[in-house]
Amino acid sequence: MTQFNEHLKVDDEILHFSFNRIYNADGEKFYVVVQKGKQFFPFDMKRNDHGNWRIVEPAPSWAMMLEERLSDLINKNI
């Protein structure tokens, strides 16, 4: 399992992301947990047919807007 942590500054707030690569019967995915303030928000990301990592809903709407940046972070770290 690949694990890594990254930080992103969004609207003058630092968000802390934890990425965990998981393999299961459906294939490969990343389980992502983001700390925003004192709250934690988990969601999954899976690779699409074009090789991009996409957020699997349900996920916070503000996280959906970061999808491309999160995909870039995953590609940088694997």
C-alpha cells in the first residue's frame, strides 16, 4: 500500500491530505482523508479510462473543485 501526505493552500486555508493506495476486487483506488480546520472528510479517488484520478462521490463539493490538483498530487507521488 502506498501512503503519502500533502498540503494545499486553498482560499488562505491550509488543507492537510492523507492518501492511501488500496487494491481490492474492483481494482485500484486511493482512500483520501482531508483535514479542514478541525473536521475530517474522507472520500475515494479512482483512475478513469483516460488515466486521470477522479473523485468518487459522495465527497464535499469544495473537494470536487480540487479534483485536478489532487490527481496531479497522486501522479507526482506514485
